[in-house]
Amino acid sequence: MLTFNMDAIAPRLARASAVLGLPASTADAFLQWILDLRAAIGIPHTLRELGVPAANLSVLSVAAAADPSAGGNPLPFDAEAAHTVLERAFHGRL
């Protein structure tokens, strides 16, 4: 979701990088910090590694778009956008 929303949230992520004391106060530095944290605590990199079947992505996309929290997303988040995000997460592409 960070990369999907990057255009809308980059300034906030840059501020978060500064607050965290990261070497660079940029959105990319924050994203790298998240990726490093995920690796350090053993969170898998892909939905596939979590056991999510590819066949479920369409159903999950509809559910994600219908979830009440989708309305708070900084960019429009419909089933098509959700499918894009989930497809990328399934294959480990940011």
C-alpha cells in the first residue's frame, strides 16, 4: 500500500523518516526501513509465501475494496486498484 499511495503520502513518509532518525529524510528511506524491519522480524515478502492462493486474489480484491477502511485511503481504492496491489504483493513486487 505504501508504493500504491506513494504520490499522495511521500511528504508524510519523509517526515516519518526524519522522526525515526533515518539517514535520509525521504519516503524511499521510510520504505526501506519498513522492508528491513519486515525482514528482521521474519514477515514473508509475498502473499504466496503466506499461503494465499492466486485463485483467491479476485475475491480478496472485492472484499478489500468493500472494507470500510478503504474509504480512508488517500487515493481511490476500488476492486481494480485492490487487485493491482494484491497481484503485486502476491509476486513480491513493490
